[in-house]
Amino acid sequence: MLHVESGIREILENSKSLFYLLSPEDKEDFPNQISLSNYKKNEFIFKEGDKPSGFMILVSGKVKIFKEGVGGREQILRMSKPLGVIGYRALFAEENHIASAVTLEESVICTVSSDFIFNRALKNSDFSFRLIRKLAKELGFSNSRTVTLTQKHIRGRLAESLILLKDKYGFENDGTTLRVYMSREDIANLSNMTTSNAIRTLSTFANEKLIAIDGRKIKILDVLKLDRISKLG
């Protein structure tokens, strides 16, 4: 319970959070406008075609947002970490979800009432502007990823995915192990390649001493070289 309470406090008090700019009165009312849900690992938060239930914030855990493509193959569109917002595109567009969200580990989701969000957006221009900036940044990220996943070679795509995971989740205390443990299939789906190609390319990177692999744990040994491969494509 304390963990969840500190998570909600973080939503309201972290300067990077959308909700940091709410008025003191709105922050006081915030707990009355939310519902909290616990999810196990590999559990759906919402599925493609579902109607949005509200504005969702990840309190704790990790989530992947993916779309099912041809032949049922997944394409991971985004990864989310605590304070990340998910499923908001459909809410604002008044559409059903066009992608699905699944937990990568045990997670807690805070769902904020859509009326609360829309009312605050109308009354609080600073809150609205931060919301628009968030949407614009996500659009920019999606545009860049479209180019990456369609034009870069396999090595470039995989290197960029590893850098993306580093930037999103950071390292464990050893300063080299990625703080996210993904299956080879998920890494492939993040990089727009087959699982066999992902396994082969990860092994190549390991042989080149760019990374070290221990099950689902990946250590990044040479960030600069990996970044160079990503940029060269």
C-alpha cells in the first residue's frame, strides 16, 4: 500500500509528471478521481478494439504497447515506465484502441476519470500545454521509429532497440545490465525482425564484445560502438 501511495505522490509531485501542474485543490481532489488496478506479468491492460476506460498512468512496473500485424505477428510500438501515460490517444480521439498494452512485470495502473482530465485541460492552460507537448513528442518518436524500422539494416535496428531500452529503463546497480528483461521474441518485435534474426544478431554483438548475454539479462559493454551501429543503420 505504501508503495502505491508513494507512486501516487510521485504522479502529483514529480516535476516531470503531467499532473505536477495541477492546482493544490485539484491535487487534493485527485485521489477521488482515480481507480487503481494491479496486474500480473504478461497480463493485458487493454486490447486492440477495446473502448478507452479513462486516462491511464503507470504507477509501477513496465508495459509494452503493441499492434498485431500480418499473420498475427506483433510490432511493439512503445515501451512505458512509471509516470508513463498509456492509451490516451484513443481517449482524445474518441476512438477504440488501435493497439494493445501488456505488462512485462507486475504493474500498478492508475486510471483517471476522463471528465477530470478534460475539465482540467479546459481550465488549466499550463496543464493543457504540457499535455499537447507530450502528444507532440510521442508523434515525433513514432515518426522516427517508422523510418528506423523500415530503412535501417538488421544490425542498426537491433542496436537502436538496445539503446532505446537503455534510455528508457537505465541500468542495474552494476552500470551495464539493462533494467528490463525481455524475451528474444519481444526484442525481435521491438526491432521489426524475426526472432531467429534477433537471436543471431544478439550473438554477433556478443562475439564483438558489444554486449554480454545471460538468459534474459543483457549487459551493454560498449555503448559508443552500439550507438554508432545504430546511427549508421
